[in-house]
Amino acid sequence: DGALDYNGDFIISGGTLVAIGSSGMAQTISDASTQNGLEVIYTQSQKAGSIVSLLDSDEKEIISYTSVKDYSSIVISTSALKAGETYTLTSNGTALGQITLSDISTVVDETGAQATVNTMRGGGPRERGGQMPQGQGDMPQDMQPPNQTQSGETTTTN
């Protein structure tokens, strides 16, 4: 599951946060936070033991973390992160991409390209197109459940 799992808002106003997990249910800090945060959604799973670092424009290390499990998402927040500044993400010493913080909560892939994250703020599988759990109620009569293709895309019929 995602490194952060909350209902409502996740507001950060100080301290240091490094949270790693899967990208499937990834959540990031809320826009109401007063401290900048960054979420990186990796295009491929990263291995346990990988050392991920974030460097400022002078190549000074902002943060470094050695993962204890495989992951495909990392959320970082520290007072050293400034909107408008550009940072370099590294993995085991190899630069992956340049990331410019655009807002309080910036979400990118490892190359620095804009990415998306679950903004349902704690929504369950039903909100993300999944199936209603067995025995948890019935689908309203005027609705049809989504159909999933083998590629995982969800389609609906009217």
C-alpha cells in the first residue's frame, strides 16, 4: 500500500518526512500544508536497499534515505524544500532527473515530469473504479458496475 494512508487532509507544518511505499494507493501532503513536500512516483519498482537522495542546485544533499523495502513512491517534506527551486533526485548515486518544486505539494515521476496521485484523500477502492466488496451492500438499481479490461482500464456502459 501507499506510504501515507489517511482520511481527510495530511497537513505538515514542520519537521522531516520520508515515506516510501507503493504508488497504487499513493497519497501526498495536502495543499493546506505550510511546508513544501514532494512525491515521486517511479515508473518501475525500486529495490529494497536502494539509496535515494535529493540534492539542491549546489549539489548539497538535502536528504538521503536507504529503503528497507521495495517501493514505487516516495514522499519527502523538509523545511529545506523551497517552491521554485530545482533539485536532483539520485538513486544509488546516479542522477535520475531534475525536479522543480512548483507548489506546496509537487508530484512528479523520477525524471521530473509531472505525475498524478490519488486526490481522493482516503477514498477506498470503489472511488478508484474497483469492485464493491462482497456483502457490503448492493449497487444502486440505476447504476451499472464498471468493467475492467485486461490492461486494467475501467470502462462503463450506459
